Amino acid sequence: MLRLVYVALTYLVSPFVMAHDAWQAFQHAEQRGRLAQRLGHVERARRTGAVWIHAVSVGEVQAAVGLLHALRRRHPDLPIVLSTVTPTGAQRARTLFQDGVQHCYLPYDVPGAVGRFLDRVAPQVAVILETEIWPTLYGELGRRRIPIVLGSARLSARSVGRYRRLTSLLRDTLSGGIVIGAQTVADADRFRQIGAVGANVHVTGNIKYDLEIPASQVEAGRALRRRWGEARPVWIAGSTHEGEEEAALAAHASIRARLPTALLLLVPRHPQRFDAVRALLRRRGTAFAQRRAGELPGEDDAVFLVDTLGELQAFYAASDVAFVGGSLVPIGGHSLLEPAVLGLPIVSGPHTHNGQDIAELLEQGGALVLVRDREALAQALLTWLEAPSLAHQAGESGRRAVAANRGAVDRLVAMIEPLLSRPGVAAVGAESSPVSTGDARPEGSSGP
């Protein structure tokens, strides 16, 4: 009964979501075609037997790099389809993988869209990164006997209470032989609490720790830094949201009062906000250069506005200290690992629940300082900008902490490999009927 209610609600909500996506496509040319794909009209997989990996946005796409490389090393001819939800995630996927991986958008969780999507992609295995639980999609994967792996899965204590209220629906979703690679022991216990089969839940760690910054990005950042002058103090405010640019600019004014040549690299999270941030800089009378215009910051420029996509890692590599956005406002914080891998000391706001375990690890090692307002932000940044040796020591502590937690990718691949090349799975397609693959789901498990 609850499943029918869920499907009815998704049909009621879908028109509003589609209208929003259509409006975004009207305003932003790069999003055109997204709505059709979210309705399931994706390009057919170029070859049968693909592994489908879902990575909702930029952070998950970046985390998927190590997994894709590991799968390709072991299975060079394995076709891979990568889906995202957000346009920024899609852009990052295209930048990282180009034609080597087929990209598409995840369908809305309604039966028609899900069916069309699976007819066209026809994966032999579905790998969902982090925790994206879509009952209709999972139910249809189960009906088609397509194994599901939740990789680097996490579930907060707060989410357990919410999911418990949907116990009967989630037990159907999670009890069907889904294999779960949880980030921590606590995450594994929470998945069992909401109905996952205990024997199918494993602790594999967080694949984000296996992040590797391409050498080309590092060198691009260092080349930029050489052009600005390596002695110039440089800090970055990465993946900022509304309200955080104002805080960063106020903090930067305090910094420049003591370090007059200091440069702020300002990188808004969403491209649709580039114009608003540009207007903010002009209202404040701040001298700035723009990346999109092909400019480089001069001696008189206080800010370099990075109004392009796909270059955040290079600009981290060009910085001395990093502030990671989405944390002074209640977004949950963006990836702390990118600056940590590069050996940067990091400042963050208090809202870090998207990666609480990572934040705690880095804070305990002295590589991360949490602040609550623009005054504390300025002071934390100045502490490191004025003492480069202390900054280097803190950054190296973070780099070591990340290195000590690597290995989740290999554990996740070990979970996926037994599910590859199962007879009949790759043949499921638009004109095919569901084909049983034996132990993909236990006997008697339920479907929609």
C-alpha cells in the first residue's frame, strides 16, 4: 500500500519538478536536453553489459574517478555509463572522462521514466555512490534481476528516524539482495536498522579518500601561481554559496589591511550565480579580474573571480590556504579532501554534516579550523597566511591523514567484480524480458 502511495505522490510532485527543470533549461543553454533525459530518454548504451555508476553531483563524480580507473585497469573493455542529477556534476563528468565514459542524467523516480532509462542503458550492475535511495528505481532493478551495489554509503543518525517512518517501503527496497559498502561501522548499523540484509552490509570506507588530483591540474595551478608571483599571499574561497561571498570579501578586507598584496580566488559553486557575484564585487568597488574573460589578476586586483567550470582543483593548487564553502551557510559543506590532498591548511564554517567524519579527522590533526563568522574566518586565514611554516605543517598533517585512510576503492571493486559478466544480464534491453541471474536477489524477495 505504501508503495502505491509513494508512486502516486511522485506523479503529483513530478510536474512541478519538471517545470523547474524546464525553466532552468530555458535560462541556461547548457542544461537543454536534461529534462528529456530525466524522463528516461537517454542515449542507448553504446555496448551491452555496461556497469552503470550513479554519482549525484560534483563531489560524487570526483570520488568516482578512482573507482572508474580501478575498474578499467582490471577490465579494459568494460563499458561504463555514469549518471548525475546536477548540471555541475554533468559538466565535471564530461571534463574528467570526455568520450571514455558515457554520461546521462538520472531519471525521475516514476515508473515510465525509470523503465525507459533501464531499457536504454541495460546495465549488468548498478553502482550507486553515497546514499541515493529511490524506491521505484530500485524496485525495477530488482524486477529485472540487475544487482545493486551501494558504494561508499552513508546514513546519518537523523536520517534513520525519517526512514523508520517509511519502514515497509524501505524494507522492500533494501531487503532485495542489495549489497552495501558502508563508509563506517555506524553507517552499516544504521542500514541494518532500516531493513538491509545484515549479511549484505560491509564496511568498505569512504572512496573519497582515494581521491587523486591529476598532475595536469596541479601543474596548471602552479603555472598560474608563478605568473602571479609566488611570494604573493593567496587564499581561495571554493564552492561558495549565497552569503558566503560577502563573508569572504569582508574577511579579505581585514586580511589586506595587514597583507596589502593578498589575493582572494573566489569560486562560486553554481554557474547561475556568476553574474550575481560579479555584481556584488562591483557594488563593493572591489578591483578584480575574471577568469572567463581570460584575464590574470594584476598587482592592484584584490580578487580573481573564477567564473568557469571544472578548474577548482587547479586553483586549489595555486593557493596557500583554502576556505571550503557550503559551510558558513547550512548546506553541509563541500569536499574538504581536494585541498587536503594538495597539502593545504583548511578553514570551514560549522556546517560540515555532508562529510562529518572527514571534518573530524582533519580537525583532530590540526589541518582544519572551524569558524562561525567572517571575523573568525579572517583571523584563521591570517594565522596561516602570516606563518607559512605553520601552514605547511598543518597541510602536511592533512595530507597524511588522507593517505592513511585510502583503500576503499579496492574494497568496493572486490564487491562489484563477482557481479560482473553474469549470464543473461547484459541482454536485458528494450525488447527483452527480465532474465533471472540466479542469486542477484534471494528467492521470494519482493518487487513492485
